[in-house]
Amino acid sequence: MTSQQSEDQDGSPPLPFGPLPSGRHRFSPEQVAHHQRERLIAGLAAVVAERGYAAATIGEIAAAAHVSRRVFYEHFQTKEECFLAAFDVVFEHLGDLLVAAVAAHPGDWPQQVVSGLRAALGFFAERPDLARLFFLESPSAGPALQRRATEVGLLLAPHLRAGREQSRMRDMPDSTEPSLFGAVGSRIRNEVALRGSEGLTALLPEMVEFVLIPYLGGEEARRYAAEAEEDQP
Amino acid sequence: MNPLQPLPGHAERTPPGESPVPRDAAAADRRRRILAATGELVAKRGYHATTLELIVRRARVGYPAFYKCFADKEAVFLALFDGAAARTAATVGAAVAARAERPWPERVAAALDALFDSIAASPLPARTCLVEILTAGPAAVARYEAALRAIGIPILQPGRDLNPRAAELSGALEETLAGGVAWMAYQRLVAGEADRIPSLLPEALEFVLMPYLGEEETARAVSALS
């Protein structure tokens, strides 16, 4: 029970992406990164959010990070490598949010799922720049990123797989969890691409229902979805 | 090259129907060559590394001819995607129509089977539709999402008739499931394992049937596959 924390406590490590745009964030200005590498990652995120990955140049990324191009090459060999670092920071943060959600509801797997989905949707709703980077731009950043994105579902799968204990259907295929993450990711990408990230938190009830159905069946999944809807701010 | 093809500017002066190669046939041929060249280049190099210069050279057309057909590289690529998406929809639709009298789970299985087979049979065009399309900017992503819905919803939605609480299912369920199936194929395509995609059929079927049928009926439908 060493790393347990309520989901409202600020126990997540800082994201090296500078101050957050809204007042509801969990990262204090003190947590803003100071290292060059982190500034470069933040610079990449800013330039990509504005111009897209394909149009972003290393010169612009270095300028946004207030470092020279030479410093960029001390840390990264290519734009793709810098993007991969930024992607992994977001990915690790997602993992931390899920770990915190699990810790906040010990022994209550469905609430862990609700809480994890709420935290992830809330995070991307507050950070449209990172939602764009993670969901819309990562496929453009080359084969390494495309493969990395497919690992997200595999690496996050254990959080969901715990739900198999609840299910009578113990012999679900191994791909169930990665596919659920893929479907959720595709739904989020759809929303971000067509309507922007602001409305992501409104997806919580449908996401809760969708993820819980294979484990709990439709009726119980809908009950949790309805509860999640009532708890929406 | 047809030696009787009208010189540039000549066709415009020839009344329709009298030219040995009608102007719209020549234009259609150029359009087809541009699309084919773009498809080959994108499959080989990716969307962003495919330049307009490479396209016109490979298609053996001039820039003016290119711009008569398409506004820019994105426009060709979207036309290429639309054609492939329409062919996929037709292939999948035909597989479903051939089993119009069969129960819904069988029709879904036939649709997934046809889809996965067509991807495995031509992995390069499939990469264009499932991987490269997502790299080509917001218009392309919107086009992709629309195609997912256009193909997925008509196949999956009848499942609601089998679910007594269908009205309570989320309205976005079909597109979410379609996104999940596309993701299964995407994972294999970027890993260079297109040949393994047809073997995903049982798990993909289970994945899409479950929300409509529940576990018991889903298990029955999946075991009926073999």
C-alpha cells in the first residue's frame, strides 16, 4: 500500500510540457520542466499542436524550446526520435493515471475502470495539444511511432485484464483488452478530429459501458455508465 | 500512347464524339494513371514522402494535366482512398448480401471474413486505407471516420433488433466497434503481418457480437465458425 493515493491528490509526476492552460490542472507551475530535453519535448508538443508533425521543423522545435539546433542534436538525432520521447511522456502519464485509479478503489475493479477512464478523458480534454499529439499526429510520425502506438494497448492491458476475475467468461481471447483500448482510442481520435477535445469528458458514460460489457454483461455495464453520468460535473 | 490522341488544345475545338480518342476518355486515362501512380508511391514511400513531382513523373503526365484532374496531392490521395473504401464496402456488402437470409451473427462473420481476406490479399492498398490515411491531415482523418461508419453501421446495427435493451445501447457503439476492428488490422499491418489478419476472425467476431448478444450467444456464434 505504499504508492496508494486518492485520485484527487496530486501524486502524478510532472509532465514536461509547461504550464497548463486551464485552472483545473494538477500540475503546479513549480513542476514545469527545466531540463533541456524536457524543454525540447515541450517545444515539439507546442510546434506540433500548432502546425502538425509533418510541417514541424527541428529549427522551430529548438526555437520553441529556447535552445539552439545544436542542443537539439545533442539530445535527439531526428524529429521522429523527439516525437517518440514526447509520445512516451504522455503514454507514461496515462499509465500513472490508471495506476492512481486502481489505487483509489482497492478491490473494486469496475470503479477502477470508471475512475481511470474519467482521469484519461479529463486529461485529454484539458490538454488539446497533447490529445492532438497522441491521437492525431502520432500515426504521421513514422513507422516506429505507428508500432509504439500499437504497444499502448498491450502495455495497458493488465489494468483491464484484472476484470476477468469478475467475468464468467474466463476464456476471452488475449486480444480482448488491446482491442478495447484500440476501440476506445479510435473513438477518442474520432471525437478529437471531428469536434475537438473539449467534449471528451462527455464520452465517459458510453466508454464505461463499452469497456465493462465484455466483463459484466450489458445490464451491469449500463448501471455503472448511468452512475458515471450522474457523477459528471 | 495512342498516336491519334488529340494535341493539347485540339480536343477542345473538336465536337464531342468526333475525336478518335474522346477528350473525356483521354482525361479519364490521365486521371487513372495519376491515381495508380499515387497509390504505388504512397504504398512504397508513405504519404508525406510522396511528392507531386514524383506523382507526375510516374504517371507520365504534365503539371497542367495534373491540375486539370486534381487540386493538389491531398485531393488525389483522398480520391484514391474514396475509391478503395467504396470497393471495400462493395466487397463486404456483397458477402453480407449473399447471406441475406441467414442469421445476423453469420452475416457479421461473413463481412469480417471478406474484409480480412481483402486486406490480406492486397496489403499495400490496405495500408493506404488503414495506416497512411491517418497521416494525411484532418480532412483525411474525417474521410476515414466517415468510411468506418459507412461500412460498419449497416452491418452491425441490425444486431440491435436482437437485443431487448437495444435502445439503451450507446448511439456510438457501432463506430466504436468498427474502430476496434480497424485497430486489430492496423496492429498487424504496421507489424508487417498482413498475412495473419484472416486468423483474427474468431476474436474479432466475438468482439463485435458481445455487446449485442451477451456472452452465451456470442460464444455459440463464434464456435459455429469452425
